Amino acid sequence: MGKLTKGIQRKTQQKAQNGATDASKLEVGGKVALTEGERLAMQKLDQTAIQLKVALANIELQVAALAKGKAEVIAELEKQGALMREQAEAVLRSHGGDPADKERSWSVSLGEMVIIRTA
């Protein structure tokens, strides 16, 4: 796109040298019409900008959906952790342990499938 912009600048400078309307001499509110090439170049740049904005909006929607999915997974993990603690306490109670006893600590080893007294 840089080449396109430089091409417009060169053509504008050539016009100014060839006696075309000099935009720097216009009064406030004065207008200089764009040539067909300049119009097409500006439209192309505008269309490209619009396409990029749409692409960015699509990415932002995807990021929002991922953030929502992440929050849902985290919430489910927290629920699962609470269920695991409840189950571990129930298993400990069924084997005579007291999870509320502060003098004794317990751990559940899922690898060995055992309850271990840790303190």
C-alpha cells in the first residue's frame, strides 16, 4: 500500500507543476476533485481497512468465546476439586478417620489408591 500512496503523491505533485489547482491556495471550504485513479486508490485503501477491521472483530469474538470457555472450565475444575475433597473425607470417615481432627492429617494417594496418615 505504501507504493500506492507514493504514486498518488507523485501524480499530485505533477499536476501541481502542470497548472492544476494547487490545494495549498484554496480558501477554507474550497475543494479539489480527486482524479479517477486517486479515487480508486483511496477506495481500495478504505476497503482494505474495512476488511482488516472485520478480521479484527472476528478475532475479538473468538477471544471472547475462548475466555468464556476458559471460565466455564475453571468453574468445573473448582466443582470437581470440591467433589474430590468431599469424597476423600467420606472415604476417610468410612475407615474410622476424622477429617476435622487438627492433631492428625491425612492424604489420599490416587496412584496407590490408599489413605495415608501424614501427621
